[in-house]
Amino acid sequence: MTNETASVLGEVAGKVADGFASHVDEGRTFLRTITDWLAVHGVAYAMDVAIAAATLFIGMYVIRFISAAAAKAFTRNGKKRTLISDFASSVVSKGCWAILIIMVLGRLGVNVAPLIAGLGVTGFILGFAFQESLGNLASGLMIALNDPFKVGDFVEIAGKSGTILEVNMMATVLATPDNKKIVVPNKSVWGGAIVNYAALGKRRVDIDVGIAYGENIQRAVDIAAAAVRTVPGVLDEPAPRIEPVSFDDSAVTLCVRPWCAAADYWSVHAATLKAVKDAFERASISIPFPQLDIHVEGGLAGGTLAQ
């Protein structure tokens, strides 16, 4: 090894030793700083951490209790209003968690003022960006509070008819009689008339049937009434009513009006129509088709044309 090489190696070794010594000094300084800080603030900070942990632990159970109480508040007469109950529970839970986290961070010495201000600005921006969604949410809240229908009801909403499959805070889901799924935004639901065919439990079936002008009206009414009483699902109370309602071009129109359970409407409607038709046929009561009598001047014979 030459003297020049030995000199270079010596310089490198010296620099490594100096660097190592420098890092050791920095480490000692850092440890001394931590030790001094702990000596002055350690006990107080440990207390803050313990209090923050206790606050978080206790807060979890308090939030559960408050959420359950909020959900229970919407149980009326033993019946839980699921939609508003779940929504209220979710909102209360998230709001309480936000408050709890801010309390815990504040206890640990974190400046939460910028966080709160940032949440306010973010909320304003999101509110402006999601106006339509917020409108559906507000309408969903009104639906939940007023409870105009429930799952399983047959309704007419926003120009659509069907059975309610699902109701959430943003939309109402229908199944049409021909088994189509329709999702209607709650803003459209609450913004128009809501027709609930199942809410009152009973429905009246209205069927118009015409008899010839030559038939005895009371006899036809009695025969129709007897036929209606044989139809399964027709209620005794309110009693069925059969009444003449109009003189039409080709017939005297009777309105047959039995009552049934809302769920049996269509089966009772079809069975009543068949029962009345069969009874009139057996009794030889004519159900005329539309016709027009034409009388020609000049002594020509009159005639009848079917429409």
C-alpha cells in the first residue's frame, strides 16, 4: 500500500468517524429534548391521553344509547316506522361521532378550528353540487314523517301504478302489475298526488252493465244482487249495491258495486263480471250491443243499424 493510498483511506475513515459522531450527538440531543419535554409535560400529556381514551370509550356507549333512543322515538303505538327510524338513528349517530372526534382531538392538543371551518365550507360546496339529491332527501324525510304508504301497498304515484317494493330516503321502488321495476325519485313522489289503494283496507268494485229498454229493471237488479252474493271475497258489510245510473243510447245502465278487501280487488272484479253475465244469460235478460234506429221519410220502412 502506497503512502498516497493510506492517506486517502485515513481521510475517508476520519470523515466517517466525524459523521458518526455527529449523528450520535444529534441523537443525544433529540433524546435529551424528549427527556426534558417528558420531564416537564409528560405527566400532563399522559393524563390528556388517558382522558381522551376514556372519553372515546365512554362516548361509544353514549352514542349507541342516543341512537337507540332516537330510533325508539319513532315507534308509535307499538309500530316501528322503519324508514324515519333508521334515518334518524344514522344522522344522530354520525353527528355524535363527529362531535366526539372533535372533543378527543381537542383534548390531545390538536387545533380543531381549521377542521370545523373546513367542514363548513365543504358542506356548503356539497350542498350546492347536490341540490337535486338534497331535494330527494328532503322529500324522503317528508314521506317518512307522513307515512302515506308502506311496502306491499298498491299505489299510484308520479303517474305510475304498482306495488311498493322499497322505500328509502332517495327513491321509491315500484313493481308494476306486468312485473316491471320502476324507481321513482322521492321529489317526484312527494311533489304530486299519492293514491294508496290499500291504505283503508277495503275497496269498492264498480262494474257497469247495460240491459235492454224492454227489460224489467227491478228484476235485473234482483238477479244481479243474487249473483254478486255468490262471488268469493265480496263483503257483507258494506253491502253490495246495484242501481240504475243512466239511460244510454242502446241500454239502461246498471252499476254493480260490491265491496272487497283491497288485496282481492282484481279477482273479485273478474268474478263479479262473470257472475252477473252468466246470471243474466240464464234469466234471458238481454245485454244489448250498441245500435241506432234510423227512420226514413217518405213512407220507407225504418231499420236498425248496429254500431
